[in-house]
Amino acid sequence: MITINHRGSFKNTENFLKEMSKSDIFVPLSRLAQSGVDALAANTPVESGLAAASWGYIIDSEGGGYSITWTNTNVENGYPVAIMLQYGHATGTGGYVQGRDYINPAMKPIFDRIEQELWKAVTSA
């Protein structure tokens, strides 16, 4: 048998849970997602103006969680140009173009900012 004795109020806990249930802490997601688009566009190799201009994002909320997916709509011959730039690709003449890691360095500060802003929102609720 387990017995729990309690004195006082759960008011602070109830207020916290009420604030968290409003999902207001996720309002900055659009702004943060757009800053990811801006960072990706600014860091996409300059030879690829169309790839740089083709970044976008989708915010999904499912199962009580949220996710941001960054997209790039520039496709050549059925292959996403942003991925070819990142990881490299074969050429039509039998050569190979080495990839250039531009996505990870561009997104690291964005991920850090998302973490900081959402943590601040959670802890100040």
C-alpha cells in the first residue's frame, strides 16, 4: 500500500500545465523555420542560384509534437540539386563533382537557437 500526504496547493503545477497545453511556446517556430531557410539560401553555393532560391519549410504537428522540415524544390534530371551539392554527384561525361558540406554549418546555429528559445519558453511558462 502506498500513501501520499499532501499539504498546500498544486496551483503552480496546474498553471504550468495549462500554459504548456496552449502550445503558445511553438508560436516562434515559423520565425525560426524561416531563419533556417535564410541560412540555407545564404550558404548554398553561389553557382546554384536556383537551388539557393528554392528553399522552404513545412511545420507539422502530430501526436502532440512539432517538427520542421526544410525543403528544396530545385530538381535536375530527377535528382535534388541541394543534395547533389551537399554529397557530390557523377557527371554525364563520366566525371565526379565532389560534394561540399554547406547544410550542416548553416543549420547548426539555427538548431542551437531553436533549442534555446524553446527551452526558455518551457521554463518560463
